[in-house]
Amino acid sequence: MTALTDFTATTITGGEQPLSAYEGKVVLVVNTASQCGFTPQFEGLEKLHQDYGDRGLVVLGFPSDQFNQELGTADEIGEFCQKNYGVSFPMFDKVAVNGDEAHPLFRWLTSEKGGLLGSRIKWNFTKFLVGRDGQVVKRYGSTTKPEKIAADIEKQLGR
């Protein structure tokens, strides 16, 4: 059975990161964008990271320009997230989240938990909660604010 830990992704600083580094953690995977109406959710995501990190939560941000709302380079994205929202959770290089060019992680996530448009991601800030076993627990749409996910995160952390 495929799990989160089977994937590798390029960090925002250019290194390869095996997601097996997050084995045994509860992980919230989010496709992000710097110029989106939902961009202020970075603040809530960082709060989740701060509030639950010691208990085993990791937030992983994956910038995507699939909806034409992401800044140019990885350096620009990283600087924007740090300067404007104090993001300290792991961020990755820009990825596609839909279609033939979609990152394998997002192909897997969307095949595990479909949304309103089937497996396709509708917009930026779609979130996937992954349990300690590496399996997708739940998918949340762009309009779901990070604080609304806290109860589900607590359930997963309690296991």
C-alpha cells in the first residue's frame, strides 16, 4: 500500500527531501500560492505548526502556479512566506498539482481523497491530512480555514 513516506520532493532551497523523514508524524500537506485570496491562511497554518509541532504535526507547503497565483522563483516564494507570515514549516519547490505534470505526491493524494471535481484540485490551499500511518485521512477545500482542522489534527495526534 502506498504511503506518504514513499515520496520525495524538492525543498524550496533545492535539496531532495525524502518524505520518509516524516514517518510516524501527522502531516498536513497544502498546495500554496503567494498571490491568492487564501494566502492569509499561511498565518493559520503556521499557528497549527507552532501549536501542534511538539506533539507530532508537520505542515508541508507546496507552492503551485497551476492557478497563476504564485511568485516567480523559489527564493522569492520563500522570502515572501517568511517575511509576511513567519512561515517556519517545511516549504517545497513549486509543483503542479493537476494533470500530466502533477507531482507524484499530489497524484497519490488526489487519488486517495477526491473532491468536488473528482480527483482534481480545484484551487490553492487545498489541504490533505495524513495520519501517523502515512495514509490520507481527510481532504479539505480552499475555504476551510486552518483553525477549523484543529479538532481533526488533535484526533490524529491522540492516536
